[in-house]
Amino acid sequence: MPIIVSEEVAAALQPEATVVLAVRSPHPVHDALRSALFDIAALNGGWPAAHDSSDRDGPKYVSGPVPVPGGGLVLLDVGWTPVDLLRTIPALLARSLRAAGISNASVELPPRIGARYAAAQERGPAARAWLRGPMSFSPGLGSSVPGNPPPLVSTAGWFLDVAGEWLRERGDPLGVIVSVETPLTWDTVADTAAAVLAAGQPMAVVTGDLTAAGAVARPYGAVPEASLTEARPGWDGTDVAAAMLAQRQVLRAAADNLVWAGVAAGRTARYLLEPRWVPDGVGDRPDVELLGDLAVPDALWYQILSAGHLDRLGGPPPGAVELPGGRVELTVGDPEQWLPGHPDRPALLTRARDLLAPCLLDPAEAFSLSRERIGLLSRQS
């Protein structure tokens, strides 16, 4: 098979476009793509036009090669690169492939997530769980918890250890990589996720019918994060409550591999590909992403707390139950009572916030501690 470039590629390469290209081949393409991407990043149309604030008319962003089964992906923000230079990009890719001894490959526009994801994200109510794993640095800020920096956590391995079985029970896997839907098998998920994260790109795993998702944490940062989302057409409150109970079982089983986790009911499945906790109409809270070992994002139906939380709380809160690894779990009310619109939800939210008040940071404290953490990360890197 010769090197074939889809006609859609040239049509998509227009000034101001952000384009994902897929290079498919039975041969490894990583090194060839890396060589081509250096040449693409160096494209220069001269001095900037009046509408451009960069120092040249060339690509604004060129990703590294992102490995996927059967080839690789590249993400380009071409900025105001002139059209005549943009038309050289397919030739640069083909030249690098041939130089690497690859004579059978295709360059194409992969199918990107779109309307069906938008529809899935509006499905609701939804069962939502958020997880934060062992941190890749010593905490030591805002609590008396001692410790040396633990080994770097394999985000992909951690995620599949915690949530892999939950996903397997819900369907065949699809990877969402650089906004591209990529069919996977359970035998290839772990290696694919590890390679994608190592390439500096995020990845999510969803089931084929988009009724369940487990978002693999972003590759940057010090705290492995993930989320579990389940929302099916025609669900009622009983279905959502049952799904929340199932997610609680997942978290309980992995308690000693978490520094914090929580389960709640969402109005919709919005942000199903996002591992970070996002509020769902219960009030804005400050970002505590780097503080998962001592702060909680808000009061939820169910949470797992670790040593730093207990230190701030002065011990387990009333009603907490011990879990392995020095963790405790706190459940406030029944899952049905946390469904959006349930009359008991406001009172339970207030009660849970009272129980966890020392771990609910105000914006100033969250900002200050997060800034200290960033400094700590810089010193330990």
C-alpha cells in the first residue's frame, strides 16, 4: 500500500484551524512522526500580520506524536500559517515516513467526538464518582502528616486497578484520545493509556454506548485523578441511587489506594470525560485539586477521607466508618435524598458541610496552600 493522504486533510488545513491528523500504518510510526513534526513546527511565513501577536506566521502549537493502536495522532493549531505552507504538511509527513522506511501508510482526519457526546452529556440524572490517588510528592503542608516522597504513581495502572472491573461490567471500551474516539480492547487499554499519558495527552475510557465513562487522569500534575459517570436513557431516581451504591462499592474496595473520593448524584452527565470534580448547582467552591489529602471539594453523599483530613477534623467525624489503609468513609443520608430536586437535599448538604467544615477551604486558604504545594513540587522535581 502506498502512502495515501486523504483529500479531507488538505481541505482542513486552513489558517486558524485546529486539526487532528491520524497516521495509520502496520509499522511503527512514532519516530517518523517526531521528525515530521519538527519540520512542521518550523514552518514560517515571515513577519506577523497585524492580527497576529506571535513573532512569526507559523503554527502556534504542534503536539508530539500520540501513539494509538495502528498508528499515531498529531494535534496542530496552525495559527496564521499561510495556505501555501499548510499545503506542504502532508508532503512533510509522507517524506518522513518514507525516510523511516515506511511505504504503506495513510494520513487522514479521524472521527472526532461530536453530537452523540453532546447528547450523552445532557442525559440525567447521573451517578457520579470522583477519585484522587496517591500523590507523587510528600504532603507536609497544612497537616501534621509526615512522609517522604513516594514513588511516582502510574496513573493508567492506578486507574485500571481501581475502576477497571467497574468499566468492564458496563461494555466494551473506547478510548477518547485528543478528542478522537479510538476502539480498544481490554487487553490494550492499559498499554494505550500509559503511552498516551507519557506523550503528554489526556485520555478517557468510555463504553461504546456512552452510558458509562471512566476518565483517566491528565498526564500532568501531582495527583492522579479520575471520575466514574453512569447515566442511561429512561433512568429514574431508583436507578441512579442503585448506580451510586455500586460506585460506593468500587471506592470501598480501593480505599487504601485513594487519598480522597466521593459519590454524588448529578443533574446531568456533563463533563463525563473530565476527571476533576465540578460543582452541580450546589454553590461554587474553590479549587482544591492539589490538596486532595487534606481538603474536600464540597459536601457529597459519600466520601472517603484519609489521614490529612482526619488531622484537620481532629478525628473521624460523627458517623464515619473505618476502612483499610487508615481511611474512613462518611455517608450522609440515603442516595435518593441527594437526587437533584429532592426536598431533603438542602438539609443534608448543610449537615454534611457542618461535619466537614475544617476540610472545606475558603478561597484565600485554598489559594495559599495550593501555591505552597506548587513550590513544594518545584523543589522536589
